[in-house]
Amino acid sequence: MSEILDNLVRTIRDRKNSTEEKSYTKKLLNNKKLSEEKVLEEINELFQAVKLLNSEDKVFNAKPEFFNSDVTEASDVVYHLLVYLEANNIKYEDVLNELKKRTLQSGLDEKASRKV
């Protein structure tokens, strides 16, 4: 699975050599404020989709693609977060290494070890 994310990160990095006219990713990489806004927007849309899909008030006449909106929005969040990280020189590999370190201890122990 990480191969998909690895390829996405490579594509994002390749887009640095493109132009804004040809690449939306390049536009986001060049505009940190826009990239930040997109991450926040997509996270909000994911929360809304999950909330609606888990609601007791289901919309039964919704289009079939609506019922996959949580996955679609989650995909948007991942893409925009990776672009945001790259735009701010936070390396994907460093994030993976940090996550790997955290798997070596329980979440409660890891949280307790953080300095405030």
C-alpha cells in the first residue's frame, strides 16, 4: 500500500518542475496559504461526509457516488496533506520514520514521553 503513497509523493515532487498553467499541484506548492486552506477544507468535507453517512437520517435517494464520499474525501485529505508537507519542506520520509518509531511503544507511553 505504501507504494501508492510513495508514487504520489514522487509525482508531487515532479510537479515542482512544472508550471502552474499545467499543474494544480504546482500552484499549491507555490502558494502555501492556498495549500493550507485546501487541507482544512478537505478535512472539513471528510468530517461532514462521515457524519452524514453515519447519521440516522440517511438520504435514500442519494446518488450512488454519495455513499463513497467518505473515501473520496479521505483521498483528497491525503493528497492535500502530502502537498502541504512538501510545500513546507516537511519530508514524507521523516513522517514515516516518526510513525515507525511510535509503533515501537504504546500510544500512551509515547504521549507521556513528549515534552510539553
